[in-house]
Amino acid sequence: MDQPFSDPFDISDRRRRETLLLLLLLLLLLLLRLQSSSLGLSWDAITEMDEENRPIHTFQVCHVMEPNQNNWLRSGWILRQEAQKVYVELRFTLRDCNSIPWVSGTCKETFNLFYLQTNEPLPASTRFRPADYAKVDTIAADESFTQTDLGDRVLRLNTEVREVGPVTRKGFYLAFQDVGACIALVSVK
């Protein structure tokens, strides 16, 4: 007996709904990546599992095989409120360059933190200009992870706190510059 023709746009079937949802998520990630690429940014938004199989959402970059990296990630606009100084807590992981096979001098084990003060959020059409940002510091990991740690699902999480300021305008942006490291930025507070 022939089965009746099924409409491919009928999403009443669970498998079709799941497939459609997956395709929509992939499209969203592609659009975010295209937007990041058009800004000259090349960090990826990734969800992974920690040692206890809990999801953690990160921004990652790992272009250690290619020289002269200059990858940027920028926060949304942060309202200053009454603060004159801001302390930024970064939680991140960083890969040990010696644990990556066939990497010559292109791998780094640091990244840079910058900020930009403004009186209002920048229009979405504003071109990202790194020269507008003031450098806060170069950030290095106290602990880096290796390939063995990856296999054992060991998360070597670093926490660094930096003072930003004085801040005098209504708000600011934070920006993170990768110059050739393998980093996962887990949280910024």
C-alpha cells in the first residue's frame, strides 16, 4: 500500500520539528558568525559540558596554526551607573602551546583586554575600530590545559580580575583581542 504524500513543511511530526529546529539553530549560528566576520571578529559561541556534564556557554578562538592573528570579541554596551572604577572578573581556559602538535612560533598563551567609554550605545552600523579602545592589560593563565586534560574532561579554569577606569562616561564596552592563543572565555563579571 502506498503511503500518502507528506508535506515537507508540515511540522506536526516530532522528527521534522527537531530537524527544523536544528536547521534554524545552524542558520542562527551562521548569521552570528557572518556578523562577527563582517566586524573582523572570529570568536565562536560554543556550548560544552563541564566535568559534571553541566552545559557551559563560552566564546572560543583557536587559530594557533596561522600567523599574525588579530581576533576580536566585543561585549554589549554596559551602563556605568554610579561607578567610577569597574573591576572586571574574567573566567577562562587557555591551551598550553607545547601540547599542540606541529605548532611553531605562532601559538601564544595570552590575550588582551580593552575598553571603550561612550555616553550611549553605538549604532549597530558603527564599524569596529580597535584603535578606539584603550588597553587594560595582557591576560595570562595561571593554569593551561593539555590534550590529556581534554580527554579526561578536566577543566582548568582561570580567574583574573582587572581594574577598568576611571570611567567617566555613561557606559562602556569591553573588548578581547586574541593574537594567536587557544582560549575559551567562560564568564565576564
